[in-house]
Amino acid sequence: MSLTTQDIERIAHLARIAVTPSDVTDVQAKLAGIFQLIDEMQAVDTRGVEPMSHGLDMVLRLREDAVTETNQRDKFQRNAPAAADGYYLVPKVIE
Amino acid sequence: MAQWEIVIGLETHVQLTTQSKIFSGSSTAFGAAPNTQAAIVDLALPGALPVMNRGAVERAVRFGLAIGATINQRSIMARKNYFYPDLPKGYQISQFETPIVQGGGLTITLDDGATKFIELTRAHLEEDAGKLVHDLFEGQSGVDLNRAGTPLLEIVTEPVMRSAHEAIAYARALHNLVRYLDICDGNMQEGSFRCDVNVSVRPLGQTEFGTRREIKNLNSFKFMQQAIDYEVRWQIEQIEDGKKIVQATVLFNPDTGETRAMRTKEDAMDYRYFPDPDLPPLVITDAELERIRAALPELPAAKCARFASQYGLPAYDATLLSQDGATAAFYEATVGGGADAKLAANWMLGDLAAALNREELSIEQSPVGAAQLAGVIQRISDGTISHKIGKSVFEALWNGEGENADAIIDTRGLRQISDVGALERIVDEVLARSAAQIADYKAGKEKALMSIVGQVMKASQGKANPAQVNEIIRRRLG
């Protein structure tokens, strides 16, 4: 699988990672290397092997349904770039 | 002109009735001040890890069992990646390839009495996003993460509905079911039950589907009807004008009754799902599955059948009384309180339903309780009061003018006159001034008798037993 410059720009945009035009070739080569690795893995015959969805062979731990958190808003908001009237503030996201 | 077929599929977001969020111990209570129910996991602070709520898993399984679906005893939590301030992690935890509930379906009943089985594709667990406010702060959006992490079950149908009528019947049936199962409070104003409707049209007889548009976030059945009607008309007009339908997400505007496409984002569909490394597979053991199955409440269809057989109710009554859990419980409590089963059904579907409608109350808010209603019905059945007096006793109970039927009957002296001598005296008084009616009756006019009975009932202030009065008059005139 070969990646175009446009693919790199699109992936970077989706991941909100700033990739400058001068870095694109470098990133393209590194990503291509990762895809090559995947190609190698896909060549392995895995018929009859149940796929894993997690690196560790364990199952999800469940907690009982109970409210254990208290209101710590003031502390959290001291750590936020901008907050007012209890809201976290972000640059306007609709026109 | 071509005949068009409408194709509809629904995705419903059902908010589960847990106390705490799906991955954190924050409260899910509605209406709290902004961000007072948003802890480190909900805020996505670095290092904070999600821990799955057993209550959410059990509710999802309960739903799956109730609709005869396959429960995937090993399901996978996945990240759905997107950047928007309503979820600060940069992804929503959801399920993608292996949802907890697969297949199944529910039977809907249409207005003409016909039934249809609506197949479900899947139902998966996921977390809700936060809320944004855009009009409170100059040049900025406010973020409230109280709702972020609230457990949702997203229930997806196959595209099997063929009219707005069917879509709404399905949405109502689902709404009833999730409340029956006590997995969702069903409060549509508060967003506990939100429907996305996928609509497309195709020429009748064509096998492939047309291009669909998705109407987002409908929170009332009325809006759903209006939105689908508008969308279908719009799509047909477009095609008949030679234009193509472009796949889009649209919003319904209740003020104009129109649907309008949201700004399309090219990247919107690329969520790059992958299994969440923070959450290993969700496993449900056989024992857990059986425990949840054993605790399932009786479902609407089963209850309806039982009401018909156990209480001898007509299908119509049984259907109406079993439609929601609270009504069914009220009915059984009324019968359990000693009321005749058919009379209890008549009262609930008649006087009680009318009074609740008039004052826009739900059955849970009824000022007349099941025991009180049973009391009224018992006194009618045992002849203490007439049906008509029963209605006034009911009204008095409704207005809080007495503890129970007996108290009202006693304080108001409403007991039916059972003393034959007293009744005969009233009958004789009425007969003495009813020469014309007596003549008519003797000439063969049965109606005249009814007029005399009416007079006697009036003279007794409704306290006479009409059957007994009838008998005495016939004896006197016979």
C-alpha cells in the first residue's frame, strides 16, 4: 500500500497533528514503513486463530453502579485555560 | 406519475437509568449546574482510566433478551475518533464490530390492527457527549460535560419500515418496551429517548435502495411524523425534477416544519474506529446471562395475553391496559383490591382515563389510587350505590373530598335504598301523579315505564336501585 502526500495531509488533519510541508516526505516514509510491517504480519497464516482485540488476554472489570464522585468543579476549572459561569470555554465552534 | 415507496430505518439513543456514568462514578442526574457532575474520567484528564458500570451492561443485556436477540457474550469496546469540544478525549467510547446485542426485533401493531415484525440490526453500548452552548459567551462556546459519559444504548433497525406510520408505531413500541424493562425513563423532553430517522424513496418495484438522508435527534413522535412527511415529499420532488439525492444529515425545524441539511464535513464519516486499549473485551458469563434472564419482567405482549385469559378482557381492553407498565400495575392493583375485572377495565379506560386526560396527568399522578377505585367499583357491584352515584363518588375522591368510597358514601348518605317499604312509598307517590304515563304503559308503550322509573330515581335522589324500582312498578301496575 502506497501513501500519497494527500493521504498524509488528511491523516494529519484527522488526528489534529500539525505536519509542515517540509515534514510530509519524512512522515510519509515512516508511515510507509509501518504499513510494510502490517503487510508482513498479514502474510502470516492465522486461519483458526481467534482474533484478539486487546494486547493482554484479560476481560473487562466491572464496577457497581454507584455515585462515588463529588463536585470538584472549582478545582478542575482552575486548571482550565478559560472558564466562566461553570462552563469551560472554547473558541466558538459554530458560525 | 411514478409510484414511490418509502424506506425508513431508525437509530434510537436510549439513555440508561443508571445512577452513575458508564465509565466513571459521576452522577447522571438531569439538570445539575454545569460541570458539577464531571469528574476526571469525564474531563479526560491525563491518566484517568474508564471503568465499566455493571448497571449499564445489565440493562443492555435485559434489552437484548427481551427482543430475542443474540447476546454477544464477548463484545468489544471501540474508540470512535472525532475532535469536537463536547468530548474532550477526542473520541467517543462505543462499540463497532462486535456490539453487545445483535439481531432480534419487535412486533408493532398498526392503527388498522395489522402487525409487523421490525428486525433490529444491533444495539450497542456507548457514552453520551457533553453539551455546548453557543449564545452565552461572546465569540466562545461554553462546554458542559455533565452529560458526557452518560450511558446510552443505541438501537438500530434494519431499513424495514415503509411509512411514517410504521416508523412511529415502532418508536412508540420501543419507547414502551424500554420503560417496561426499566432501562430508560423515556423522558423525551430531557433527551432520554432520541431518534435518528434514515429516510429514502425509490420507485415502487425497484429492489435497490435510494440514497438516504438522516434526520437527526427527533425528540417527539409528533415531530417525527412531520419531519418524515416533509422529507419524503422533498425527496420525491427532487427526483421528479431530475435532481439527485445527496447523502446528508438533516435537522428538523419544528417552527417551519422543514428539514434542512447540516453543513457537510468531508471528513465527518471517517471515525477511524479501533478497539479501545483501555478496555479489554466485555465478557458476560452464562451465569450472569441466566440471572438477568430470570429477573426479566413480564413483557407487554405476554401481559396482554395474560390479561385476556386471566381476567377475561376483550383484546382491545387487554391491549390498552398492558401497553405501559404503570397502567398495567394500576389495573392489577385495582382488581387485587377486590374490583370486578371487567368493571375495573371499564373504569380505567373510561372515567379514570378521561379525568387524567382532562388534567394532563399520568397514571402515576392519579389523585384516585387503585385501592380507592377498587372501593368505588366494589360498592357498585354489591348494590350499595348505583353506577351513577359511583361516578359522583369517584369525582369526590378525585377532588380529595374523602379517604375512600365508604367514607364518602356514609358522610353523604348515598347508600342505595334497599328497604322495600321505603321504595314502595316513593313509587306510590310517583304513580299517584303519573296517570298519563300509566295509561300509556297499559296501552303497550314500554317507554312510559322508563319515564316513571326516571321519576322515582329522581325522587330518591339517585339512591334507589333501578332494577328494584322497575320490579315494584311492574308489580303495582300488573
